[in-house]
Amino acid sequence: MESFSFPILTLMIFIPIIGMLILAFLKQSQLQAIRTVSAVFSGIPLVLAVVLLANYDPGGGFQYIEKVSWIPSLNIHYFLGADGISMPMLVLTALLSFISIIASFGIVHRAKEYFIFFLLLQVGMMGVFAALDFFLFYIFWEIMLVPMYFLIGIWGGPRKIYAAIKFFLYTLFGSIFMLVGILVLYFFAVDPSTGANIYTLDLTILAQMAQNGDGLFLREGLQLMVWMFFFIAFAIKVPVWPFHTWLPDAHVEAPTAVSVILAGVLLKMGTYGLLRISFPILPYGTDYFSNFMAVLGVIGIIYGALVSMAQKDLKKLVAYSSVSHMGYCLLGMSVFSHFGKEFIVGISGCMFQMISHGLITGALFLLVGVIYDRAHTREIAAFGGLWTKVPVYGSLMTFFCMASLGLPGLSGFISEFLIFVGGFARYKILTGIAVLGVVLTAGYFLRMIQKVFLGQFNIKWSDLTEINFREIFTVTPLAILTLLIGIYPRALSYMMDDTLIDLSNRIIDGVNIVKGIIG
Amino acid sequence: MQESVKTILENFSLNIDLVTLMPEIIICGMALLTMILEPFLKGDSRKVVMHLTWLSIVAALISIYSIWTSQPNLQSLQFADAYRIDSYSLLFKAVFLIGSLLTVFISSNFLKFKNVPDGEFYSLILFATFGMMNMASAGDLIVLFIGLEIMSLCLYVLAGILRRSVYANEASLKYFLMGAFASGFLMFGIAFIYGATGTTSIVDVIQSSEILSNTYLIIGAAMVMIGLGFKVGAVPFHMWIPDVYTGSITNVTAFMSAGPKAAAFAAFFQVFIVALRPLQSEIEVVLWILSALTMTLGNILAITQNDVKRMLAYSSISHAGYVLIALVAFTPAATTAGLYYLLCYTVMNIGAFTVLIMVEARENSDTNFSSFAGMGRRYPFLGILLTIFMISLAGFPPTAGFMGKFLVFKSAIDTGSTSLIVLVVLAVVNSLVSVYYYLRVVVVMFMVEPELEYRPINFATGIIAALVISMGGTLLLGIYPQIFAFFLNTALI
């Protein structure tokens, strides 16, 4: 296992804090300095993430490990590391954070505080994806809520305070269940050799115990209960269908860059949590509830798409499309390993979808923000024939809409294809219904393009200006990556495959052990 | 008869160790000294009293520290087993002293602002602290009662120290009448326990063979529980808290919500976990209900408040409910967790009150939510501090409030009993609810525009010292609890 003596993950997570401190000493009026400092301190983690990516060894398990005893009396460690699941997420987070900071340069009202909160948000997000101790994971998970709450509550739209509180309480409602689940895990962690309680929250040890079938992992009912606790926490974040009602409010009220982060990173934390925690640690529960997940996923796909079709507001349309697209993730992960240990099509489709949805929806929110800044409205019916006026903007928008509806050659297609292949192997009818979602997605995106960009030009917008250089700069990397993954998916899959095969083996071993013992 | 008196006298040994009594001696001595000294001082020299007070508290803290380091695993019974000094009671005393120290720091300027003659204030604080220390070290129910009365009498006066305010008078009278009633219950309960067991000692666990009448013992335990439940503010004995906390001058409210509450819990732990252990199964059920009611009702009532001070009063009820979980768990680890929680609560709650006092100590200001509108913009740094106190009170990582809750919940789940897991789930749901009203302060501070320009806040030295200590405590207790490992490794029993 390669291990850097240099604490590069810690550096990557906490460097924005230095930026926050510098910002605290700047004056509100020094706008240029505020922007530069935040861009630099958000950019360094991106550079580090790329360095990590370049040195990443796909077959090496957890890498860049840092493990320091933190609260010895509780056996809690400061434990970081990255594997094939977290590595792409770290890069995505660093990239989207940096882009969002650039995209926020237009913020003038209380800019200093805005960027301070944004950098803190970045710390929390990176921490979640790098933490390998459940306690640390939980702390980062919660820390992230605070800046998010402020960002929506201060810089949001007309109903910002309502949206901020709703977002906060919903997520917190989930995380308190997670906390109870954590406590239960803590007390049932058993040393395999002696059978004694070891009280640990080390995710790698817990996963190992699940694979070997020690301790808690033998007790059927308890495992199902804890699984459900975690699922509530993660499902709210994803958001899975009945828990999604916070999402449209938060997205519509949040400022553009915050929507990008919400859609691009925060939603992925839910699915990441399932893959990192529920799957390896509670394999029996995962197996038991996999049909349940698949059904919820398909409901999400269809429901999200149908609601999107009915939207009059551009941003709400993109927001509901997220509900639909995250449903694909759930469907993909629910077929994890039904056909033997090496069958990872479903899960890897889920990973592809996490990344590609992050890129595409992030870009869509940025583009919606671009038009909103100029027109001060997002109502689809208010536009018309804009292509003649803003051709570059129109092409970019169309490009990302096509990517989102799964046009072959772009990343959305790869992920949906993998999910359908995986899904069809296990759930023929459900997957059949889910495929309908693609048609619906095409329906609402094409309808939107038609109403906004085609048709009769609405002369009200005759002085609309074209997308500027900074805005193009923010979406370009996303477009390049979308295209790259679409054409050469191996660019992503080489990182994940080994980890996912390992995960799939773990689940099957864990399930077999519990099933063998139970009956 | 004469023979037995003689044997009692022969066995009677005071066994006093002045070194381990040093903290009490310092505090009590300084309380007397400041009371005598104060009438002879005039004008600016009266500040001496305040300085002597905080210095003596620091001295007492240092003496606790030196006792702690020189005699680890201290177990000393003094005054014929009526006074017990061990590491657990020492830590409780440290918690009280920290609460009192912070109170002194925030009081000086505020008393001047409110035109309160500050002479008797400091000696009352010291006497109350002395009473609390007696409660934590009580080896006998009578000593416990005396400590409780010393503390309570001081608090009755302190609650009404704002003599010309109607609300303060109401608070003082209400507190006194209801408090006297509760003391009556406590005394009556002690009498019943004596009747049932023939002893008032709480040093040893009562052996079931010693119990003469189980019924009397249960009646006695119930009455003691009512008396102490009143001091803790457990529902349904909480009625006094909102009015007394709101009516009293704010620095006294801060004081009352920290030390005296912790002291009542110290008594609770000793009486119910050590002395009345044989009754565990009966007591557990009652405490479970008490805890569930306390945290839920306190929380629900806090939501509707429009005054930050009153909101904090109700929230302090719900915090008592969380500590009661540790009592229900009935294990050594739970007593540790309860103590840790009380320490966390002391620093974060007084921290929040400190900011409240700063806001109140402006011209034409009060403690309503509207007084906070725009504060976060005018004083961003102070706003962030109050935000951290609030999220800590709400039990949010990585702050003290979270670590305290984590330890209490952990100790409860560790018992493996289903009813406790249910209680923890209830507590966790309650802390979710509490986020709503704690964050309301933050919303008003940062997201609501003030009607007029925000009136300036006065930063006094004492206030800044209190802010530094409470913020340092809130963050350290949450982020790096290991430096408080001695806390985590000390348990009752």
C-alpha cells in the first residue's frame, strides 16, 4: 500500500481554511482581492487533487492514508484515505468548487462572507469524501450543513430563509438517524480473534468484520434496522423519491454557484455514503433491501421526469431532472452483484452517473444562472428564439441538455447504458419502466430548447448579451470532461473497477456468511 | 443505650484533611472576607471585591488541580464520613467554579449598567458556590441538604437583586416559595429514608438487609426525587424556570443555569446511583419518564418564544432532560458522560449568555429576538461566536455540545437496553427540533435587516475574558476531548 509521508489529503482538505483566515482580514470593499484569494485557495486543492489522481494506483486499495489517534479514550482516529470510489469524487468536488468560486465573481452583496462560507463548504465536502473513520465522516457531513445554510439563507432568492431551514432540518433529520446507527455499530464491533468488544468506528475494520461475519453482522434484525437508519440519512441527501421535497426549494432559492454545488456534490454524498458505508458494512441489509432500492429508484426516475415536464421555471426543471437522474444511480447500485462476483455493471453505471450528473447538471445550473443574470427571469415561456441572439450560449445549453438526456458520445449515455444493462439482468420489468424515463427526459429537455431557443424571437430580449468569457471558462472544463468520458469511458473506469470488484466481493461474502448462518 | 452511645463516640473520628478541603476553605473564607470588606470600600476601590472574587475562584481551581495531581485516585472521607472527597466530586467542583468564574467576569460591567449595588453580589456568588461544593462532596443526606440550602438561599436573593424591577421581585418570590416547598419535600424524603434504613449516609450503597421498610424507602426516594427534580428543573417540576430565569438579571440567569443545575445533578447522581442502588429497577422507570418529558416539553415550549433569554430558559429545561439520560443508564460510564455534558453545557451556555448580556447592555435594548437583528453584520466576529455557541447548544459537531451528547448517548446505548435506545432516539429527535429555535437567533443576526442602525456594543475586559474562556472551552471540548481525558476516565462509584 503506497503511503505518502506528506499529508497531502489533509492539506487538500484544510487549505481553504487559510483562505478563510486571509479573507477575514480583508475589507468588504476589496472585491478584487477577495475574489483572487478565494480562487487561489480553492484552486490549490484542485491542483493537489490532480496530482493525487496522477499518482493513483488503481489496484492499490486505500491510498494516501493518514491515520492519527484523535480521541484515544474512545478509540477514534483521524483517518483519511482514497480509493476508487472516493478518488473521482474528490476530483469532481475540487473541480466544481473551483468553478463555482469563479462563477460567483458576480456576487457583490456581502462578498467577503460569501466566499468565507464557500471555502468552509469546500472543506466539509472534501472531508466527507476522504474520511475513513465514521466519526470523522459524520463531523464533516455535519460541518458542511452550516455554510450551506448561510449560503442559501443570505444570498438566496425570495423564499431563502424558508428554503434554508427546510434544507437544514431535512438533512439533520437524516443525520440524527445516522448518529444512532453509528453508536450501534460502535458497540457491536468485535475483535474476530478474541471475540472481545473493540469499540471502533474505523470503516475499513468494520467492512472487514462484515466480510468475515463477526459481531453485529451476525444479527439479522439489528443489521436491517441499522441499514434502514443509514438509508434514511443517505436517501434524504440523494434525494430518493419520498424524501426529495427539500430539493426543489433549496435549488430554486439558492444562488447559481450554490445550486451547482448542491447538485454536483451534495447529492452525490448520499450515494457515496451508501457505497462507502451501507454496502460494505451492512451487506445483508443491502441485499435484503435491494429490491426496495430499485423500486424507489425507478419511482424517482419516472416521477422526477414527469414533474420536470410540468415545470415553467428553468431552474426548477433542472432541479427535478436531478431527482430523476439520481434515481438511475439507485437503480444501478441495487443490482450490485446478483450474477457473481465480477458483475459490476450496475454499480459502475452508478459511479458513472454520479460523476456525469455532477458535470452535466453543474453546467446546466451555471447556464441557467447566466441567462437569469441577464434576463432576471427564468420562466421558460418568457423566452423564445434566443438562438439568433445568443448562438454560443444556445449551443452550450443544447450540448449539456443532450448530454443529460443521454445522447451517445456524451457521458450521460455511458452511465445510463451501464445502468440499464445491469438493471435488465435482474429487474426486467422495472428496467423496462426506467427506460421510459429516457424518453421523458428527452421530452422535457427538447421542449425546453424549443421554447427558449427556437421559434419566434421575442423582441423583448433584443438587447440580450452573449455569454461572456468568464462564463464560458467555467463551463468549458465540464464540457470537455463530459465529452471525454462519453468517448473514452476507460478514463474513468480504470480508476474504479478494482475497487468496485472488491466491493462486490465483500458484499457477496458478507451476504453468504449471514445467510449461511441464519438459514 | 449508654453503651451504644459510647461505641459510637469511640468510632467517631473527624478525620479532617485540610489540604483536600482547601478549595472549600478558599471560597468560604473569601465569601466572608468580601462581605466584611465591602462596606469599608468606597468609589473605585470597590472593584477590589470583584478582583478578589475571581482571584479566589482561580485559586480554588488551582488547589483542585494540585490535589488532583498530587493525589490521584483520592478517596477521602472526612467529618465522620459526612464529607466525601474523591476525584469525581473534585471535577464537579471544578465545573461549578468555572461557571462562577465566568459569571464574575460577565457581571462587573453589567451590574454597573443596571445600577445594581454590587457589594453583596460577589459574596452571594461565592456562598452559593460553596453550597454547591458541599452538595458535590456530601457523604450524608443532611450535608447534602445543608449545601442545597446554602446555595438556594443565595440564589433567592440573587434572583431579586434587581430590587426595583417588578419581574425580579416576582422571580425572587416565586423561586423562594416554590424552592422552599421543594426543600420541604427533600427534607421529608430524607426523613423517610432514615426511617426505612436507619441511616442518612450516602457513602455506601444501602444494603438490602439494612432496609427496614421497602415502602418507606420508596416514598422517601420519590420525595427526594421531587426535591432534586425541582432544582434540576425536570418536568413536571419546571414551572419556576421560565419566570425566574426571565425575571432575574441576565448574569444571574447565566449563573443559575450552569452551576446550581450541575450541583443538583451531582446530588442526583450520588443519591440515586450510589445510595439507592437497590431501588434501581423502580427508579429507572420514573427517571425514564422524567427524562423523556423534560427534554420534549422544554423543547416544544422553547420553539414559540420571542425572547432569547426565555428561549434559553426553556432550552435549559431540555438540556436537563439529556443529562437525565445518564441517570437512567445507571452505569459508571454514564456518570462520567453526565459530568462531561454538564461541563460542556456550562461553558457553551454561559458563552451564549455573555453575548446576550453584551446585546442587552446597550441603550434602550432588551433580550428580544429583534435586538439581534443586524448584529451579525455590524459585529461579524461576535456573530460568528454566538453562532458557534448556538450550534453547540444544538449539539452540532465539532463543538462541545455534540461531544457531550455523543458521550451521554453512547453510555446509554452501551447498556444494551431497548428502553434506553428508545430514549436516545427521542433525545436525538429532540435535538433536531432544538436546531430550529437555536438557528432562529442566527437567522435574525445575519439575515434580518435592523430597523435602525445597530447601536454599538461595549466590549469590557471581563466580558472578553469570559468570551475567550467559553469559546476556547466550547471548541476544545468538542474538537480535542483527549486533553480532558482525566474527565473521561473518572467515574462515580
